[in-house]
Amino acid sequence: MTIFSRPETTPYFNIAAEEFLLKHFDGDAFTLWRNEPAIIVGKHQNTHAEIHLDVVQSQNIPVIRRLSGGGAVFHDLGNICFTFVKTKQPNEICDFSTFTKPIIELLQQLGVNAEFSGRNDLTIGGKKFSGNAEATWNNRVLHHGTLLFSSKLTDLSQALRVHSDKFQDKAVKSVQSRVTNIEDHLHEKMSVMDFMNLIEMHILKDFPNAERREFSKEECEQIEKLAKEKYQTWDWNFGQSPTYTYSQRLRTQVGGSIEVCLVVKNGNIEYAQFFGDFFEKKDVKEITKYLIGMKHERSELLKKLEEIDIAEYFKHITKEEFLLLF
């Protein structure tokens, strides 16, 4: 077992590091890490349907797709992430409870009645403080989980959306849960770093011969390359979403109501149509031709609007109002 110390708090690097440990590192590994504010979506989710886009863009929050399934989660520096990676032996059973057991043991030693609940959660008094997920590659398994220690729960609720009727797809939906921070249940106050040290010490009791180290310079270069080429790209984080339909209706101040309906595949708009009681000056079907083939992303639409005048098509509807549809 190798225990990696992870001072990095850059989300793209940290998510890429997990893939590196799963696919390019020999041996078993354990690591604790934290991210600056970021939204991490499950492998099979429709990213657009999981986030409040306005909040994400206004606060410049990275949105990153991970390798494992499950729901979307909000990370900040008050949230601890833990990762186990191991080579699975033939007929070996590695379920979620195997990897979450050390966390539960530590909390119970601290007088906190934590328990495993449902299919992948850890709870205190019925409130969730940890969600867990797994990914496999060949005979390797990666298990990771979140630990809400002193996370800003208001930010969490603002950045993530409960699934909206605007999106219709077959993607996995996140489930809203009652959540709590670990620090609110501790009998003695401690910092997030103190708690991380306690976790690492507890793991060392189970693996007394473990090697402790940071990533080497060469390993960091490989991870940074993977982050840049995959985890920082729109194609992975948004384009990998399953095919979905999207509809949004808006009542403008002067121009009446307008509704857009889209079919999006691989992140690109394949079909678009407008409905409403608006008045058109030019045939709005011309606008749909502009949309076909575009990424379903406001910044892309904004570029397109530099080429056309929305007021020439939708009477009394401004460019700013039009953008709110997307």
C-alpha cells in the first residue's frame, strides 16, 4: 500500500490523479485530498441537468466529469475526499462497506454514531455526510468518497439543481438528500487538516508497512497532461452527456412568450424549434439553422449572435432575453 500525500487543491489535477492511480500506477494506493470549489458529476449524468448554470458561470466554478457513476457532488475545501485503489484478486469481494469501514470506525472512536446507509451513503442521525462511488478498469478497482467536514452547505444547494423538467433523458439523476457536516457532531473541536491526519493515522494502523510519499515530478507531469487533454475539455465534461431533449419557456417584458425545444447529442444541437406568442420580423426557422451543429453552451451561442441580429427575427425580444432560453 502506498499512501499519497496530496497538497494540490486544483480539481482538474485531482480528478486526473485518480485515473492515473487506477490505470498507470502499480500497486494498491490510498489518498486524501481536497478541491477548491467545483462540481463533480457522475460518469453517466447529463451535466447540464445537474447544475445551476447561472451560479456556476457567475462564480466561475469548474464542472468536471469523473470516472465513476453516481450523482453530482459539490466540493470545497471543507470537504475531504478519500480514494482507495487496489488490484482485485480472483473471487475477491470489494463492496462499498469494505472501503468505508475505516471512516466509520474512526468516527465511532470519536463518539460520533456514523453508519453505512442505503447503497452508497454514510450518515449521522439520518443525515448524509458521505457519498461513495466506484470505477473499475481491468482487474483494478477505484473506490472514492466525499466527507463533508466543514463544507458550505448553502453553496452546495445553490450550485446543484434538483432535476428539472427542462431536460428529458435517460441519464442517471442525482437524488437530493438531507446533509450534515462532521464537525457539528464532534465533541472536541478540530480543523479539517486535523481530521485528515486522524484518518491517515487510522489507515496506517491497518497498513503498518505502507509507504508514504507525494507524486514524483514525472508522475505530476503525466497527471497534468491527462488533466489538460481530458478533464479540462468541454467534450469530456459536457459532450459525454447522453442524448437529451431540452425545453425552456420565457416570458419577456415586451415581446411576449418564447419557448425553445432542442435535441442534443454528444453535446451538440441536432434539432431546434421555437414556439410562443411572439411576433416575428423574419422567418425564425433561419435561426434554427444557425443552432444546428453548435455546442449546447451559452458562450458558443453568444459568438453566433455576433453574426446575427435577434431583433430582426423576434420583435421586441433582446439578445440578453434570448440567451436566457439556453
